[in-house]
Amino acid sequence: MEFLYDYGLFLAKAVTLVAAIVLVLAAIAGIAAKQKQGKGHLEITSISDQLKDITDYARQVILDKASLKKLAKAQKKEQKQEKTAKENESGRLFVIDFKGSMDAHEVDRLREEVTAVLCIAEKQDEVLVKIESGGGVVHGYGLAAAQLQRIKDKGLKLTVSVDKVAASGGYMMACVADKLLASQFAIIGSIGVLAQLPNFHKLLKKNDIEFEQHTAGEFKRTLTVFGENTDEGREKFQQELEAVHVMFKSWVSENRTSLDIAKVATGEYWYGSQALELGLIDQIGTSDDYIMSVFPERDIYAVKYAVKKNVAEKLGMSFAQGTERALMRVVNTLPEWFKR
């Protein structure tokens, strides 16, 4: 029991320290927000040109002069055939990269990138979205999924590739695709809803610290971090989670009609090869595989909306990365039984 008390005291101190750091960062962000914000800008780069440069360089290193000369003649003929094939039109491929965090703030860039593509794309063009996300807030990923739906509503083919992970909110986005591929060991699924929070009520009570919370409306606040939670509040909170889960399942079912939703909507995740068997994806493969499969027949472009970060954002990012590295070092030093 003494260990539990010490651990609780340590946890309370840790939370206080983190809260203090967050307040400092928030103050810095508030000051920086008053400064003039620089607008983002659109970057469109040719992946086709990059691949051609790689190919040319590799050939120059490996082939001798006679072979290069012979190849140059063959390339002229290939270029004419390529031009004819492109004129017959298989369409261009636009590539968007989405790496999502818990708060899904990257959706602001995604909406700009999708808008840019829709402004220039033609009927025969295709959009490839590379998704990497373990999910996060429902409203954020709901909006991200809606951005991808815009592509389909415009009549363009939407392909989604998952190289590492598309779980929970990430899969909410991915399932919108006309064609969904994932690498063999990519993490797919987690069609469920999670909410968790600590409660310090007993710790505060033990230290004679009172906490007051006033609300108008029976369920304005169901669960609280510092107050005493009730069975009624817990029941209402669970009902809200179930309601979101129902919407999540409905969304997935609408986009992947052949899925046995009852079987896959358990909150579990699967690796790519398992996900293929369950019908969560359509094909095993990486985004690189897909891009190379259409090169050089199609023109391929990467579309990115870049935003210049202010001082506060740079500090926040550095702090977050440093904290993540520190936590990983701590986790790696824990005994194996604790990690389980």
C-alpha cells in the first residue's frame, strides 16, 4: 500500500509538472499568435522527373559509353511512344501524403491539397493518398475522411496506400478509397472508440483539497478528472461512446459493402495480409510499388501544402520530439514483465 501511495504521489507531481510546461508553451503560442502569420504555399513537384533522374544517374554509373550510346537511340524511340501513349490518355496521378496525429490538425493542409487537385484534375486523372495514422479525435478524422470523399464526389478515382498504419481514424479515412492497398505488415483496422482519463478525486480528498464544478444541464459533464464520478455519469459516457461506434461502423459499411462489419468492428487491428483475408483492404503492396507500376506511362505529381512554422510551433515541436525520445528511452529500459 505504501508503494501505491508513493506511486500516486509521484504521478500527481508528474501531472503538475506537465501542466506547468503546457501552460508555458501555451503562453508562448499566445504571444506568437499575435504576430503576423505567414500564409502557406502550394508545392507541386514532378515525381516522374525525379524517377527519370534516378534512372539516368544509375545508368551513367553502371553502363559503359557504347551501351549508353545505344540506349540513347532506343530512348528517343521510347519517348515518342510514351508521348503517344500519354496523348491517348491514361491520366495523371496526383500523390498526397497524410501523416496524422492525435488531434488531426493535419487536416488543414489536406483540405488545401485536395482543393488544389480538384481545381486542376481532369476526369481521367487519379489521386493516390498515402495515409499514416493510428487515429485520434473523432471530429478531426471525420473531417479528414470527408476531404477524401470530395475526390470521389468529383468523379476521380481515389487510391489509398498504407505503408505503416491506418487504424481507427486512419482507417476511417482509408476505407473511402476506390482501391485500398497496404504493405504486408501494415497495421489496419481498430474499428472501435476509445476514451480514457485519470481521476484524482481520492487523492485530493486525502489531502483535504476541495474541487468544485458547476454545470447547467444534466449531462453537461459526464466524467471528470478531479471530481467524484457517478454511475449515472459513467453510463451516459458509455452510451455516447457506443453512439460514435455505431456511426463509425455505418461509415465503414457504406464504403466497403462486402465487409462483415460485425466481425471486424471489434476494436481489433490486423496486419496487411490478415486484413486482405478479412476484406479490409483490396491488395498487398506499398505506395512505392503503386507509383512504379504506372511509371513512366503516366505523369506523376506530388501535391503538398507547406506552412511556415512560427517560433512557438518550432519550440512546441522540438519539445514534443524531445519528450517522445525521452519516453521511448524509459520504455526501453523497463523490465519485460512491466512492458506486458
